[in-house]
Amino acid sequence: MFNPIRNFKKPFWHYAAIASAIAWILILVLFTSTASAHVTVKPSQSATGAWETYTIKVPVEKDINTVKIALKIPEGVAFKQYRPVPDWNVELTTAEDGTVTAVTWTAEGAGIGPGEFQQFEFVAQNPGKPAELAWDAFQYYSDGSVVEWTGAEDSDRPHSLTVVSAAEGAADHTGSHGGTDAASGTTEDAGHDHSSTNESATADNTETSGSDSESSSSSASPSNESDSGSPAGTTALVLSACALLVSLVALGLTLRSRRK
């Protein structure tokens, strides 16, 4: 005799197992793509007092263009020069003493499209003492939304960190940026590419922000799209584990149904 319940359960659990497996795979893919789309500042290690060429990499994680990126300069870092990029305007926000506190790159054209990234370079002098530099960045999209890269390392929107250590403790770094004076313990500047950056950087470094609104957009924390505060790694791990568990249970029930 035809059993409608048995014939219904078999395809149901079969499709449930497939759906759960697909959901698990999509969660992992989504988490991986999001993590790889972070705004970063490199290098992550440098020497105390060194003239460093920093690079901020700005990928696009949405289906719309990025039209502006604002970067706050950590306290103790002396910003000196930036490398001009075609079709991008650069504005420096300064304190009363002339210290550069933020740099804003604004697209004159369409900006950075989906699936693309752009890199911006600048030269700065590291603090004379060991420090951990936190690079807070604000990514502006063409629809007016803002992504704040200001969170801790394990957050959804982490800021980049550069560990500045004494010259004798940064052998790998000094090997590519010049030697270390054994007598004084200071890093030699001769081996650094600072001079080549001078040739291509703009001559005017005293440009200041003439607009209070631009200054606030570079240093304030916009609320359009703020950090969720929950670690992305933990969330992805929990969701993946749940999806995998459901898949295994569904698969087991499917096999059991087939044996019957």
C-alpha cells in the first residue's frame, strides 16, 4: 500500500541536507569575502624614529563605488608627504600647531568601483619610542553610507595596527630600510626609499583644511554604518557549526529512511 508519510519524509530530509550544506558553504564564503575586503595600512611593523612609507589599501566590499577615504594619523606620528594619485584630491587636516591629524582622499571622478581597490602612499616619521599605532579609517560610498574601520583586531571593522619597536628589536625591518648604528642604536635613513618619494610627492605640504565640515568628516565617527561590536570570527564559527550540525543530522535521517 502507498504510504504518503514515508514517501514525504524521504525527499524532505534529502533536500534539507542539501539546503543545510549549501547554507554552510555560503556562510564560509561570505565571511571570507568580508574579511578580505578590509581597509588596511602597511607595513604592520616598523622601527622607532624611522622615516616610513606607509600604504593604505582600499578595497570595495559593496556593489557601489567608494568615493572618499579619510585616515586619522595616530598621535606621535609626524606626517610629511603624500604621493599624488590621478583623479584623487588630497586634503590635510591640521591642528593649531600645524601637525597633520588626518588625511582625506576624495575622488574627482567615479572613484573605486565594485571588485576594485586603490592604494594611497604617504611618508611619515615614527615615534621615537616603541608604540602601537592604530590607523582609524572612514570609507565613504557613493550612496552616502560610511564604513568605520575603527574597531579592535577581532571586530567586524578592525583598524590596522603598526607595531613600532626599537631598532635592535626590528632586524627584519631595518634590513630593508637601512642599517642600524651600533653605537647610537638609531636607524640609518640612507637605505630608505624616502628620497624617491620626495621626487614624486607634491611640494606643498602646508595645505590645510579650509572647511570645518571636511575636518569633522575626517576625524569624527559617522553613524551611518558603525561597528557591530561582535567579533566576526566568533559569529562565523557559531553559524558554520550550527549549519554543519543540521546537515549531519539531516544526512543521518536520510540514510536511516532509505534503510527502512
